[in-house]
Amino acid sequence: MRRHRERPHGQVIVIVALALVAVVAMVGLVIDGGTVFAQQRIAQNGSDGTATAGTVVVAQSLSGLARTGSDVKGAVDAVAAANGLTLLTAEYTDDLGQPIGQPVTATGSIPTNARGVHVTGNRSVDTSFSRVLGINQLNATADATVVAGALSGQCVAEEDGCAILPVTFPVKTFECDDSGNLLTGTWVGAPPPGHGGEDYWPLVGLESLPSASNPTGDTSKLAILPLCRGSGTSTGTFGWLDLMAGMNLAQEITGPLNVTLDLPDWFQAQTGNPNGVENELMAYIHKPVLIPLHNQACRQDPGPSGVCTDPGVNGSNTWYYVNTLAVFYMDQVLVQGSNVDQCAAPPGTPLVPVTTGTGFLGCLKGWFVNYVTSGPIVPGGVIIPGQTPIGIQLIR
């Protein structure tokens, strides 16, 4: 009798099933791995933005605005949520990006030695084919550190106010009478030590500037800068600066001025009639511009010594000692004879006492912006609230 051997059944099905699982797993790793790679980029951008938002608030505090730990925490949380991030850590750093051992919390004040924010954010993504391996979710984690400090002078983004107007005002801007004699003055930003209680124009943030919801902006903080033409020994006057050889006033206003300003330093004035450059100035309406601020005027070139022996103004022969820059958000240009009366009318303060005479040439209206701009900073640089231009820098 022939003995028949029984042949096994179903082995091929098992092998095929296992092979399909392996194939699906490999496809899952490729597809979900690519998704995580894309999410990693999103997580990095989100972490960068989150750290930047917190550092902007720190920078605002450094420049003299009233800001608290709650403001930093609110800014960090808002940007993290907008980017779908779960914050793992948020802590303050020094201006080199080293943690100072204090987390960002919604209570208390901003640490006095805080100069930046470090965050680590996580972004979760559901898997697809990788679920066959029991992997239902993958995480993309990224960290970022942004610091604030005294701006090095290298401007990066045009919207931050890189354009320099060749007009200088004193750090304490004075009113004038019809002969150019100086009257009361108002400080730009917080007054320096020893002048507490004196009038000053506050540095403002974006919330004070014109927007779709508030077309006029916060007019209670609008500054009126008078163009006072002083004489004699007066130094509290405005002046047109000659910042680039071979260019006239209109050309320097239009720009771009491809020149590096090493401050503080002496700069010579140039002749110019504001009536003749109104159109050039009006191109900056509702834009931030850099305005040089001076604290001395000299009728002769101080020379290598830098010491003025003949203080005062003398037309185009005047030399101004520019010691800092301010960002001014232009709202109105009133330099034509037919519109200077608006310098003595709201909005804005202080209202000029006169609108006639050779000593008064009109005014500019706008806001001194809280100076927070992208660009390299000077670690350890001295910061004078209300005067020092503040920059923020992504360092990693």
C-alpha cells in the first residue's frame, strides 16, 4: 500500500502576512519619519518665535517700559500655542544665552539680570502606518535662545527702522520762541539720573501706534518735535547733518545712506531748507526711522581732541556731538509755511508756543518707539533706559 504524506497547509499565508507587516512598517517609518522631519522644522520655527516673543518683553523692560514676569509668560504662551507647541521649558538667560536659574513664570517681576529667554518646545504628530508597530504618536522637539542687549549698530530689517534721517535733535528737545530762543525742554525717553520728575516722552510699543483697530494711535503719547533754529551759545536745537559726502539734503533723506555711524562722535551740519524737503520727509509717514540725538553743539570742529572750545550753533559750520539714536515713528510732517499752525494744535504735546518767526521752521509729529530691533548686540553693553537702542538676537 502506498503511504501518502500529508502536506502542511497555511504556511504561505503566514509568511505573506508577516512580510506585509514588515512592508507596512517600513512604509510607515518612511512616511511618518518624513512627517516628523517636517514637523521638526515647524517646531524649530515655533521655538524661535516663542523665545523671541519672550525676549521682546524683556527688551521692553530694559528700555524703560513697565513689564512683569506675567507679560513675559503671556507672550511665550501665546506664541507657543499659535505654533502648536507644548512648552517643556522656558527660562531666563543672560546676554550670552546662559540660563540664570530662574524659570519664566506668571508671577513676580522680571529678574534684574535677565537678558533673554531659552525655550524647549515639543510638537506631537499622530502616526499613520507606524501604528502597526504600536507607535501611535511621534514627537518633534526643538529649543531656541534669544537674547537682548545694546544694539551693535548693524541694522538688519527695514521694518525695524534702519533708515537714518540726517536730522538731529537734542536728547532734551526744547521749544523755542519766534527768534529761536530756547524755552522749556522735554527729554527723549526716561530722564537721566539727577533729572527725575522732569517731563519726557515715553518710548512706546506697537500697542500705541496706529493700527486697523486704532487708526490714530495713542495720541496721549504723541510727541511734537519743533524745528528750532537757535543761535549763539544755544545747543538745544535741531540740525541737518552731512552724513555722506557728495549728497545734498534731499538725497540724504531719500537715501539709502550707505554709511556706518560710529557713536558717539561729532558730525557737521549742512545747509538745508525744510520747506524744500517736505515730500522727501513725507515718504516716511507711518514708518519707523532712526534719528540721531546730540547733547552738544560746537561752532568749530573739535578736532582729534573731541573737546569743544566754542559751544553753540553757527549754521552749516555747526558740529553736533551725536551720542545715541532714537527710533521715531513718523505721523505728520509740518514744515511748510501753510501748515505749521498745526504744530500748535492737538494731537501731540507739547504744543509749540509760536508758529511764526525765523527761529521756528515747523515740526514733526510722531512717537518715540520702544527700540527693539533684530540685529547683533553687544554682550555686557551698558543700557540706559529710554536712551540706549535695544536689539534682540537669536543665538541658537
